[in-house]
Amino acid sequence: MNLEERIKAFSQLGHFFSDEITDDFAEKLKDAEIKNPWFTEENTKAAIGAWAKLLTSENLNAWLSPYHLTDSLKPKNVLIIMAGNIPLVGFHDFLSVLISGNRAVIKLSSEDKTLLPFIIDKLIDIAPEFEDKIAFTTDVKDKQFDSVIATGSDMSAKYFDYYFKEATTIIRKNRKSVAILDGTESKQELQALAKDVFAYFGLGCRNVSKLFLPKDYDLDQLFEAFYPYQDVMEHKKYANNYDYNKAIYLMGSHEIIENGFLLLKEDASLQSPLAMLYYEYYSDLEKVEDFISENKQQLQCVVSKNDIPFGQTQQPKLWDYADGVDTIDFLRED
């Protein structure tokens, strides 16, 4: 397959995502939720809908044309170790490997073993030539790979570095996202911020887990904007996390603010527990900007009026690479 044919195949997959959910697809959505209750039908459809918008010929060509990819390079054997925190979180790596003409060897996350294999079957239905370009594995330690893209925790990254020291690698660690408010945000902007906080229950690295607020900021503005997401408490696992974290912090005599479905805590840390949002007051915006610059290796998204717009953290473009590492450039390196 040449590049044009690969783009056509993935754009057709985008059409499949855009179409009405078929019966077999609906069964896979149900199965995914049974195996992982965080993968609710609503969240999975949101992920699929986002990819439906991205997988168009126009978007794919706009993404790839600056690279001047050729089909003369020898295909690489690329291991992709998938994360499983939100539905289809590793799809961009999968797309990047195949669209650049390489072969994908996939180690699925134990949290997400249903959706991607089904989608791959659909892709192969569209373009059977992909069948010998895709494989799955459960054992990665003793196999030889030209390149590895692995996503996991800070701890697992140490093991990845050791296991794959002979290969070229992208090793992704924990990342967090923050929002900077200046106090002049409209109700619409704060409601959009709520989406950045609550989408996928806050489980993604693109979910805002920390707020920087101007001194004396009225937190009631946030609670009002967040109120439409109160139904998250109907999800048992989210509610369990809320109750657990509330009990732990109260027993530890920590001061927290709650509204019945979200805990707010003033804290200098970047990563808040599930069902909790950290915040920190500032009086000098330049100090916040310095902090952001000093900690950029830990940050995935910065939301503000001057950075990523409110409500857009879970809507990256194809060229918005995780951790800022250009995957296509990485894959075409000798």
C-alpha cells in the first residue's frame, strides 16, 4: 500500500465511526463496559466521535504533507504498549505507525482489550493489505523490535527503558493538565472548563487536575459551572472514589470543600486524586507562568485564555502529539 491508499483506508474508517452504530459495534460497546466499567457507552461514543472528526482525507493530508513521506523506506517492526485509562487512548500511536508505512505489534492494556481489536477488524475489511501489518502480543520482554512506543506510569517507564534499551523508544510517563483562570472568565468558559475536568471521569492526562486561581477567587462560580456534571455520582466507581477520598482527607484533618460530587482542596501538587480537584491561589501571574515553564515535562495541557481554549483538552488535532514528541518524525528516523 502506498501513502495515498493508507490515507484513503483510514478516512473510510472515519466514515464508519461517523455512521450509525451497527449492531455488532453496539455489542462491543456493551462488552467493553462490562469488562471495564469506566468505559461507559457515553464515554466510548465520545472517543469514537472525536476520531470520526479527525479521520478525514483533509485532516490526514494536512497532518502528513509536511513530512514528505515516501514508500521507499524499509518498514519497521514497532511495538506499541497501550495504556487503558480512557477508551482508544492508544489509537493515535496505532494510526501513526500504520499510516507511516510501518508494522504495528500491539500489547493491549488489560483495561482495554475489546474496542481496538474490533476496530482493527473493520480496518482490515476496508483494506485487507493491512492484515500482515498488524499483530498482537502478550509477551514483549524477549522479542526484538526496531522501535517501541510505550505508555505507562513513571514506575513502568523505568522498566521500559531497561527492557528496550536496544531499540529506539518513545517512553511516555504520567502527565497532568492544569488551568489558569484570571477571574474574568464567562459562564460559558467555566462551563467548558467543567468538560476539561469531568470528561472520561477525569481519568485522562488531558483532564484538568489542578487550577490556578487569582487571590480571593469565588469558588461558587466553579460549583455553579460544574453542577451539570452532578450525575457522575451515579457511576458506582466514581462515587466510591469520592467517598473514599472524602473520608481519608477528613480523617487527616485536611480542609476540603465539597459539593456532593467533587472535592476541592487547596494544594501545591499537580496531580489530584480521582473525584478531587486541587487549586492554588496566586497574586503574581508571572510566577505561575514560571512554574508552568519549570514543570513543562510533567504537563500535557495548559488551559487558559492564552493557551488551550477552555473545553478543548480532549479535542487534540492529529499533530498535537502526546508529550510534545513528534511520533511521525520518530518513526521515519533510521
